[in-house]
Amino acid sequence: MRLHGIMENMNIPRIRVIVTGGTFDKHYDEIKGELTFRDTHVPEILKCARVSAPVEVELNQLIDSLYMQDENRHSVLAACEKAEEARIIITHGTDTMTETARLLGSASLDKTIVLTGAMIPYKIQGSDALFNFGVAFAAVQLLPPGVYIAMNGRVFDWNHVRKNRAQGVFEEI
């Protein structure tokens, strides 16, 4: 799905958003009484944020990161490798985000890749999804090639970050 910004003709590099699911894209299913997946919220977020840069959205998978296996992570790596864009944002579940970042970082791609997610789903009041995505969107345009995680108003190098599960935040290690 391609979303063109109004400034695409001004040679602004296109950004690829690779969607993998996670809490970011969950919604509350009233019938089942649980959080499930329907589709990604990324196009709605881009519209809400009035993004004017050219963006290509790629739905890679919709999975809770707790259930991510090596094959899921390698699917994300393959998508990054084949992407024409040098700037990539990956929406990802927070529980295993650092594991995917480690795989991508070890691949040493000549691209700027920023992983982000949410502790509270985008569709639920008080969500951090829109803010985290905004930080990731700015970071992917400003940082040099490498792999980063954008969470909690901070940007971390892939090999110097962990999720502090007790506090529900990412922190530098």
C-alpha cells in the first residue's frame, strides 16, 4: 500500500513502514473479550499525523511478539533486505523487539532501521502508539544507517537497550 505525501516531488526520500503486529495493532474484540488483530492501524496513524513524506506500508505479518519465532524474524530481515528504501520503520511487539533488532543489527544493512511499538494498543485511550510512531518517524529521517529502537520518547542503539518489564519502559544498558 503506497501513501503519497504532498511533498513527494521535492525529492524527500520515501520511508518504508514494515508492519509486524504487536500491541500497536491490536484492537479489543467485544465478542471474544480479548485483544486481537484485524488489520494495521498505520495508514490511519499516517493520516492522523498529517504525514507529508512519501511512505510505503508493507504488511509483513500481524503477530503478538511473544509468539514470534526465528522464521518470523527472518521474514522481517528479508523485507528489510529487499526494500528499495534506505529508511525503514518497523512496528513490532515490545516483548521481543530487542531480539528482532539484534538480528537486524547483526546483518549490518546499509539502511536506517527504527523499530517501535506500544504498551497500549493504538485504539485504546491513553495509548503511546502515536507518540512512539512519531518519534520513530523523526528518528528514521535524522539518524545515520544502523538499527535503533524508539520507545518512551527515547531512541536507543539496538545493542544497548532492554525492556524493563517491571517498569514497562525501555532503558539503555
